[in-house]
Amino acid sequence: MKNIIESFAERLGIEPNVARQGISITCRYFIQNSEPIQATGLLSMLPSSLTSMFSPDEKNKITTNQENIPPEEVIEKISNECF
């Protein structure tokens, strides 16, 4: 995962920690907006470096309830936290 993030960051001309943060925010968005069964599958496929960002309570909530977070909110969060 580290190599993928570093390659991604290099191609975009950004720091790896910024890329890592943006990827984490984006993954969280997709998982939270997925149906519970899909969210469970996504969580099981992600590396532990990404799934560790969720507490056990968050994982339970995500795998039982679907949230509807607007994409604009994610873009704003990436803009505010990464740049």
C-alpha cells in the first residue's frame, strides 16, 4: 500500500502524507455510502492501514446502516484537510 501511495503522490506532485490522507477520506466516503453488505465486503478487502481508521463502533455502524453523505462534503473535507 505504501508503494501505491508514494507512486500516486509522485504522479500528482504532492507529499505522500497528503495522498494518504486524501485516500483515507475517499475510502471512508465510499464505505459509509455503501449498503451494509457492500460495506462489509469493502472493509474486508482494504488493507489494515485503512481499516484501522475506523473504531469498532464505527465498523458496526457502517455494516448495519447506510449513510448518504453528499460528494461535495467529501471534496470540501479533502480541500480543507489536505491542502
